[in-house]
Amino acid sequence: MRRARLLVALLAAVIAVEAVTSGPAGAQDYPVRPVTLVMPYPPGGGTDFVGRLLAQRLEQKLGQTVVLEYRPGAASAIAATYVSRQPADGYTILYATSTTMAINVSVHKKLNYDPTRDLAPIAMVAVSPFVLVVNPSLPIHSVADIARLARSTPGGLSYASNGPGGAAHLFAELMRSMLDVPLTHVPYKGNAPALNDVVAGHVALMFVDPSSAIQLAREGRLRALGVSTAKRVSIAPELVPLAEAGLPGYDAASWHMLVAPAATPRPILHRLNAELTAIVHDAAVGAELSKRGFVPTPGGSPDGLADFVRAEIERWGKVVRQAGAAGIE
């Protein structure tokens, strides 16, 4: 009997070792070649900065090159679909946001990937408040001015976003529904071209990440009206939350995580989770993120983040429906 127990224990140990080391990319020898980090938005925005910072630090941790590959469009759905169909070996991972993993589910009538079935969370890295900005030539200095001008302008005011279903789109739609005013959506393939047109006066306003907006506002090329979160942000403490500036109860932010194809071996997910958590915990990295308006948010196990994603899909689904944006794409 005792011998039988010993054999069972030995067999369990063998199975555990095989689970870690079997297959083309066990955790013990991963990675043996460059890793590709797919970026769902064009170069030049806040996510690009975070992606480059993480890639640089991951290279140091993994001892392999981390290559950024840009596949923008469809509010990150193009990149997510692409990664979901790649080999699940840890060599192709995705920079994903709340749009990718939660918002798109309700906004799109048909989505070519399922974030809960086709993608596996690796680690959370940051949360991003958004800033509401307007072209400074417009007589808009408050949320009340937006409502007034939108009602008096045929077709309403125009607002830019980085694509249908993205956070910038949804945050503006939420504002529109709360103000009950007409606004016209002008989608772009990324934050940078959208913001350029707000600066140029082709579009009236938009929600954008602080790293892209604050300096332009301080130079007078944009006017910042407030932040989307219930709390102020360290990069611009002078900006009040929109909830205190004419939109009571308004509270929205984008979160950022890295994900992989769903069948990626768990030892690899946990290896990457540990490395990324350590990277974001680093004081220098946290300072760099904070300077650009991000809130460093390290941690979360792959399993815990999978539960978080499911909860966020439900939460944002309600917001999408309230904003009248369900199934618009």
C-alpha cells in the first residue's frame, strides 16, 4: 500500500515536470528566439510609448529581442484577431486594452475573435484616464458650453476617436447620452491622426490619453476641460474630473494588459506574468508611466485577470447599451 502511494506520488511528479518541459516552448527554455509584441494602434500615441517601454524591459528579462509589430484598425480588432490565430507558443503576444478585451464585444455585431475563448490574459500593466480636449478656437470652456454649442449647431458638434468601438468613441458617446445632445462621430485609425485634426480645427473635440494631450494643452494648441476618472491625475492635477465639471457620476478609464493566444502553455503565461509584474513594479518604470498620465497597475494572475475580463465585458456592455452604441459596427 505504501509502495503504491509512492508510485502515485512519483507519477504525479513526472507528469508535473512533463507539463512544464514538454512541447516546443516549455518555460525552462522559453524563449529561444525573438518575441513579437503586436500593437493594435499606430505608432505615436500613449500605447506606443508603453509598448516600447515594456518591450525594452522584457528584452532585458528574457534575453531575447522583443519586436513591435503594428496592426492598427477596427478599434484593435484587427490585431486581436491576428494574434488569436497565431501559434500558441508565447512568441506572438498582444498589447490589449479594455476596448480589445471588453468593449468590442458589445459594440460589434460580429467580432472575429472572442476575448474569453481565443485570448489568455498574461498581466495587467496600467490604467489610463482620458482627457476631454477641444479646439481652442471654439467658444468651449466647460461641459455646459459643449451642450449649448452642440444644440445650436446643425448636426451637432463633431468628435474624433481612434475608431468605432474604441474607448475614445465610447467615452464620448457616454457623455453625449448624459448630456442628451447631438454629436457626430469622426473615426480615425489611431489617436495621433485624430488628435492632429482636433488641433487643426477639422474636428471639435475628443477624448484622448493624457500623454498625447497635456503638452498640447499647455502649449495652447488644445484646451483641456477635465479628466474622465473620478480622481485627478498626477500628470495634470489642475484638471478636474468631469464628474465635478458638469457630468455628475461620470467615471471611465482604459486599462492595458498583455495577452496571448488562448492555448499558450500555462508555464509560459506565468513566466511572462512574473516578468511583467516585476517590470511595472520597478520605480523607474512606474515614474515613466506616471509622467505620461498612466497609472501603473502591476499584478493579477492569468486566472484572476480572466475573471476580471468577464466582469468587464458585462460592465461595459451595460454602458454601451446605455450609450446607444451596441451593435453599431
